[in-house]
Amino acid sequence: MIVFGLGGLVWAPFTPIAYSFLQSGVAPDEQQQVVTLWTTGSMVAAPLGLMIGGPLVELAGAGGGLVLSGGLTLLLVPIAAFAVLRRAPDRHVVRG
């Protein structure tokens, strides 16, 4: 439960943060194409993940599969933190 609670704290804000991060690094006239490519990649990755995850859960069992899933989700924290912290701050300000 603790692992899934921590994983939920990581996963819940993932989509809005990921799209904001993606859009902030792309020129406005390229955003539609990049977001479309990102969405297409996500749509392809989901069934592939299920195809790979099914046999892993079969091997690990239900409890082991849940722990493995939570642990892998928590591994995203340092990867995301590294990606965010190494980015240079934006030099331009958009005023509306």
C-alpha cells in the first residue's frame, strides 16, 4: 500500500506535467506535430506494455506483480527529477 501510495503521488500529476514540459520545450508552430507524435507513441506503447507485463505478472504472481509495478513506477521519480533539473530555465516570457 505504501509503494502504491507513493506511486500514485508520482503518477497522478504525470499527464499534465508531461504535456506542459513537452510544450515548453517546443516552438509554438511545432507543438501540434510533437503532441500528435507523443500521443501516437503512447497509444502504441500501451498494448505493448500489456503484452510484456502479462507474462511478468504471471511469473511474479499477483502480489509480486503489484510490488514490481509500484517499484518500477517509483523509478520514474529520479529520472523525471534529473530531466527537469538539467533543463536550462526559459529566457523568454510570454505576456498576454
